[in-house]
Amino acid sequence: MNLHAAILAGGSGTRFWPASTARVPKQFLPLSGGLPMLRESFERLAPIVPPERICVVTARATENDVRALLPELPAPNVLGEPAARNTAAACTLAALWAKRLDPDATLVTVPSDHLTQPAEALRAAVSAAAERADAAGTLVTLGLRPTHAATGFGWIKLGGERASVGGHAVHVVDRFVEKPDRKRAEQFLAGGGHLWNLGMFAWRAAAFLADVERHLPETWRKLAAVAPRMGVPGGDRALADAYASIPSISVDHGVMEKAAAAGRVECLPCDFTWDDMGSFAACGRHVPKDAQGNAAVGTLLALESGGNITWADDGHMTALLGVNDLIVVHAHGVTLVAPRARAEEVKKLVDALGPAGLERFR
């Protein structure tokens, strides 16, 4: 099995505004206090997949940023999408790339903006999932054993165990479940038969593309037609024309839910530490804290202040006096101040930029 990998790096990260903008989305930021998220994702995969078999699917506007951050990648391995069309299109583009390199390619697909620790546990899980996908021709998703009744994640209802690979059980997926309300999430947690949906997958490229053709025929037809032209003169225009007429839909809704109904989707349960890094609150979980519980990216001077999360552009210092539980961000000429408890609502400000005539700060 020649393992290939795709890193999906097309998100905008509006909950991290103004640090994350349309020009510098969150996957390029050191949200856990270390390396940029995309670089961390690459380094987690590099020990099991060589750079020539790793691609990054990103927005066309950030292709050069990806190449600068990941100079090990061959230039054609950075796949720039001309428009945002959600994860079904991105996964299809990556599978077409892998199949061109190797008709028998097995591909693992992971987000660029999630934190997974330890890296060795993720590598063991994706390797086992890829081995199962290669052997069985199924679509394998990774699911995390839940630690609390999360309402912000999708869930996976497990069916019976089908196989064991390298000490990892593999279950058939009974169904995917949308983000539940609190009561249902508590039931899922207590019942033990549901996992969090991580958005990490393994499949033979050809097998996944066959399901795309079956369930999203327009996406398949348009992208398969232009795939041979990628990287050659006129290819960018052809891809833009294709993207203009394909649906914007997640791979879960467009492919996985329908394939699961046909018994073609399996799940490998995992136990590693995972965070989807969905808002500035995540920085408070992972960035080192001072004695008062303040988490800072950049320089911070805090007196009589605790439980704050701060972010400062290079050369800018944040100074706090007598305040608690705030988010204070200074980036790209914008200063944000908000209660820490309202971290998930920052995207409301992004939505308000246009009506306020402040689109230039998006």
C-alpha cells in the first residue's frame, strides 16, 4: 500500500477574527502557542507519508502561503480551489490528485486546523484506518470516544464490529448524527454507542470517487473532467468554471451519510486528545498560562488580572489592569475585546463588517 495524504486547509476561521482574516485564515496561525496549525498537521503525517505523496487543498488566494510554510511539498501538490465549495469538493479534488499519481492510491484526509496529541496515536489510527480501507474497499472515518456531552460536534452511531486492524477495532457506521441538543448529547454520552465525528477519513481514492460519482454526479463529472488539466496552461480557468457550477456541500452530507446507508462506511474508534480549535477559548486550553491563568500569544503585562486570553501582533504588547475573563486581540489593525464566555460569538462581528461599511477589515 502506497499511502497518500490530503490536508484540507480552505477554512476561514471567523471565530478567530481579527487574528484570522480572509487573507490569513486560522490554519496559518499558531493557535496552540507553537507552530502554525497547518505546519503542525503536516509534521504529524510526515513520518508515515513522504512529502511527494502529501497534498494540501487550500483557497487559490493562499496557495503561495502554503508553499512558503511547507517548502518540502512539490509545487503541484498544493491544490488551489477557485471558490469555497465545502469539503465534498475538496475531498474529491484530493482523491483525483492521488489517483493520478497512483491508480491504486489509498488516501487519508485530515483537517489542517485541529490539534491532536500525541502525534504517534494519530499516526497509528490513520495507518490502521488506511490498512482497513485498502483491504476492504470501504470508506473509513475516525471517531473519538467522547469525554462530555458536546453539542457543537457531529456524532457517529456505531454498529457492530467488523474487523480488527493492528489492535484497533473497526465498526460499521449505523448513521451520522447532526449536532445534537443537550438532552440527546447526554443520552449519547451515557449510552456509549456514539463517537464524536472528527472529519478524518481513509479510503482508496478510486473507491471514494466511485461514491462521489454515485451520490454527487455533477461534482464528479465536472471535477473529473478538469483534473487532467490541473497544472497546465488553461487549467486554472477550467477549474474555476467547474467550481462555479458544483454544489457547496460537506462530504458527510454529500457522500458519507448516503454511503453509510448502503453499509459502505466504517469507523475506527480513537482515544487521543483532540481539539477542533473552534474559537479563542481553545487557546486558553492549550497556550501556556501565567500564575493568574492568563493565556497569551505575544507579549502580555497583566496586573491584578486573571483568566484572560490575549493575542498580539508582532511588536504589540497587551497590558491588562484589574480585568478578568476577557478575550483581547490586536491583529491586522483591529482590536477586539469580548467576554471569554462569548468566544463563540466573535463571528457575529465578522458578519457585521459589511453592513457597517468596514469590509476592508474582514
